[in-house]
Amino acid sequence: MKSRWGSWLVAGVALVGCAAAMSQTVYRVVGPDGRVTFSDQPPVAAPASGVTAAAPGGGSGAAGAALPYELRQVANRYPVTLYTGPDCVPCGSGRALLNGRGVPFAEKTVTTNDDIAALKRLSGETALPFLTIGGQQLRGYSDAEWGQFLDAAGYPKTSKLPNTYRNAPASPLVAVQTPAPAAPRAADTDAPGVNRSIAAPAPAPAPTGPTRDNPAGIRF
């Protein structure tokens, strides 16, 4: 039975390597008309400073580049993402296991109704903690189960992380993108409280020919 379980575990992790990873950020976009949509792609009009990308495994770009070669290869193939909630003791246990084993990971917090709805779409339920290793989903904390799947993915049993490596800070599962305010319409310029500068009327052109007051048409 143990042999069958080990074969299934290794085969399962190998198969999910080709699946789409479930660790991307879900973006909540509020349109100009007030409609709310969800997407795994950042809004096209989003400012560059509002979108951050984590290196494989959840570390910053500099820290991710400093990973040992073997660990970086594993993190690229099977990125690890931990989904946690406030006052969740098992979440803390799962985080401690990953940190103690030296697994680079991204952490997504589930605190708002939008986060909960997005988690349910990802995992099929709202239980926490929720862990993904590549495309493999693990619901609830179990040190034995998590350890077996990390072993099968190729993560080392003891930390190989450089002393200077730090995982990226935890971020909300759903990133809220607020659209820029629409430009005022032409009709709005007459609305009360709108400051308008009134241009002075242009002076009338000076007469160019003889007039009653200037029969000779002399100009200076």
C-alpha cells in the first residue's frame, strides 16, 4: 500500500507540472460604470507602480536570483503559494514548516469577501490554510502530507536558502484596482463650483481709412 501511495504521489506531482499554476494574483477591477469584474491579468490601464511581480517562489527579484541553482529550478517548475487568514493557528504552523524547510513561497491573505469568493473559485471551498505546489492543491494543514508533496516536487528536506534571502511580504489574494476618474464633460464646465477663467474681449481693430474724426486717415 505504501508503495502504491508513493508511486501515485510522484506521478501526481509530475502530471500537475504541466497544469496552470494556481498561484497568480486575482485582480478585482471596478469599471467606470461601476461594474466589478475579476481577472488573473492586471488591468491594461493600471499604473506600472501599482503592479508588482514576485520572483518564482515568492521572493523578491534580487533574492530570487540568489537562490541556489537546483532550488531555483524546483521553484520555477513547482512554485509554492500559501493562502492564510487572520487568527489562523494552522496557517502559522504551515508557514513555520515552509520557513523551517527553506521553501521559497508566496503568501496570499484571505480577509475580505472578495478574497473569500476568489479562494472558493480556486480551491472549491474556503478552508484555510490552502497550499499549492505547482498545480497541486492541498487543503488544510498536515505536516506529513505537505512534506510528502514537497519531497516529490524535489524541494530539499533542509534549508538551502542564502542567509540574506527573504520571501516577499504577504499580499491580499484580490488586488483592488481603482480606475482613474473620468475627465469632466464639456457640459460640466457650467456646473456650480467650477472655476472658470473669463477671457477679456479683444479690442476693436483700429480704423484703417478716413473717418469723420480723421478725414486725412492719418495713423500713428
